[in-house]
Amino acid sequence: MKILVTGAAGFIGAAVSRYLAERGDDVVGIDNINDYYDVNLKYGRLSQLESAEFPGSFRFIKMGVEERDSCADLFAHEKFDRVVHLAAQAGVRYSIENPNAYVDANLVGFVNILEGCRHNKVEHLVYASSSSVYGANETMPFSEQHNVDHPVSLYAASKKANELMAHTYSHLYGLPTTGLRFFTVYGPWGRPDMALFKFTKAILEGKTIQVYNYGNHRRDFTYIDDIVEGVIRTLDRPAKADESWQGTTPNPASSKAPWRVYNIGAQNPVNLLKFIETLEQALGVKAEKELLPMQPGDVPDTYADVESLVNDTGYCPSVNIEQGIGEFVKWYREYYQV
């Protein structure tokens, strides 16, 4: 298959691109390489992809999804079979300070992807949503059956908007779309703005780590390989209309249109202090902690109910945090020579 991966220089995008090319697909990756975090890490991921020999292929084009004309031309020229849309402006706290970046990438950019799929007969669009859509919801574990109408950050609101926009295109044009609500993803080549990366860097530099909500957060940390498995399993099973869907008792996770949303996580929430303790063991260094209150836009806990994804695709997360953090620390020390 010929597959477009947006955000291909990103953490998840690069890993998905590698998996697809390794199994024999022809992958076109796009990314605008913005400076939200160190661009050298993004180019490092791309270098790994472009220097490898695959049964399939990987080709990179530098462009942003918010570029309407470029997007339209790309779809018209390449004629993709399927699309994995992972490009987005990430970050909950950043969205409070830079709201316009989220409008451009997450809303305008998503419409451009939907339009490209619509006009070029794409078989299936899989796109990144987020656990952030659960917002003020406190019922655990988070289920696709729960209400997600109370976001607490613009980032979360933009991801909920993506789900609604996708449904509209599935309904009007019969475009199969599947949204994946990613829970906290970690592992080698991860993002420097995420806790594991920040903590590792600070601990190795002998600096104090800032621990929000006084360490009382719980996160459903999910290893990158498990996430990639879920993305691929979903991509290979285009969304279908739910024949049992009723407008009088609507299922919020499916539709009479070919549209689905799924949680994708480890289904195993870990206390943040336990997470830090595991990192300390992997590094062989104790952390100096500064305990701080919860930040605006944040939520205390995340915990994914992934039963629907398991039942529909066979998804089976298998990497525990001891293994996952160990692999990250090994990569970090090799990459940064520390």
C-alpha cells in the first residue's frame, strides 16, 4: 500500500513510518519540522529512516499540513491508499500560551487532510486524538462511552473537534475514519517536553526535577512499540458503519457512518512517584524533587479502558514500565553520550 504519514519526524510518526516500510509499504512522510522542541532530534529520527534499507520505501517531504495548496497537490499527485495523520501541535501547557498554533495545525491542518482524503478516494484515515479529551471527567477508567464535552485545555478541545470533523466527513462522504485517543506515550526517541525525557535529563545533570500535583498524578504510560502495534492494527481494519447504532440511544464511540474512536493505552495507570522511582533505578541515580501544585490545564489521572480496541483489532499492550524505562535510558545514554 501507499501510505501518507503526517508528523513523520515526530516521536510516534517516525516509529509508525519505520514499521510500515519494514513490512513492505511505500511510505511518504511529511513534517514541517517546527521548533516546538529540538529539531536535531527530529532530523535524527528522519536520518534513521532515510539511511535504512526496507522491503518497502520511505520518502520525506518537508511541508506542514496547514499549507492548503501544498496539501491538495500532494494528495492529487501521490494518490495514497491510506493515511495516518499524526501531525499536530502537541502540549497541554503550551496551548495556554500559544493558542493560535493549535488552530493552524490541529484545526486548519485537519480540514486539509480530510479534504485530501475526500477528493482522492483514500480508503481509511487514522488520526491522533488524545486522552486529553476526557477533560474534567473523573470516572475511571476512561471509556469511549463517557461524555467528553468538558475539555480543560485548548489542546484537548482541538482534539475533540477533530473527532467531530472526522464524523462529518464519514457521514457526508462515506470516508472511513478512526480516531485513536493516545494516552501517555514514552520510549526511545521520545519528546523532550514529556516527563520521562525531562526527568532523565535533569537527574543526569544533577538538577532538581519539578513534580506537579505533589507527585499524586497517575498516568497510563504506554510504550511506543505497543502504540505502533495499535496504530497498525487499526489502519489495517478500515472503520465500518455500526449496523446496531441507534439515534435514540447513540453510542458515542461508533456511528451509522464509517467512523470509530478508540482509547489506546496500557490499561495500567502508574503513580508518578513510582514512575520516578523506576527511572532512578534504571539510571542508578537518586532524584532531587521539588513538589509543586497541579498546573493549569492538567488532569490528576489518566487510565484507559482499551477493551474496544482489544476486541476489534486484537491489540495487546505488553511492555511494562520497568522494561520501557530501561529501553529509554539505554537509548538516551547512547544518543547523548552520557
